[in-house]
Amino acid sequence: MSVDDHHGDHNIGFWCAAPPGVQGELVAENPDRFFVPPYVGGRGWIGVRFDRADTDWGEIVEIVDQAYRCVAPKKLLQRLDES
């Protein structure tokens, strides 16, 4: 889910699913880039800011790939891995 100043939080980025334990690691490691989003944060989702000058777009690609793998049906994951 993309976000743009959601309820005045000044974050431009997205929220996505994350593998178990990843949310806490990322937020603790870099709280300027990662945050616990409202509503879905309790289920382990992460908030990712990409309005920072030092945004690592390669890391963003990895995060999106992992997020998709958390929620995609097995059949689609199999197709992804085969390609």
C-alpha cells in the first residue's frame, strides 16, 4: 500500500507484509527509513520511507519481493521461481 502523508505523518513510502521478525530488525536498525505502520503493523507489516536522499532502490526491490512472497498464493510463487 502506498502512503503519502497518511493522517499527517509526513511519510512518503509504502506499507507491506514482511517475514516474521523482520519488522523489529529493520525498525531497530534504521528507524529513519523503517517504521511500524498503523492498522497492519501488529501483523508484522513494515512501513518503508522512500523520500530520503539515501534511498537504496535495490533494497526496496528486495523488500517488495519478500512482501509478495509473504502473501502470494503458492501457485504464483511457483511460477515466479520458475521464471
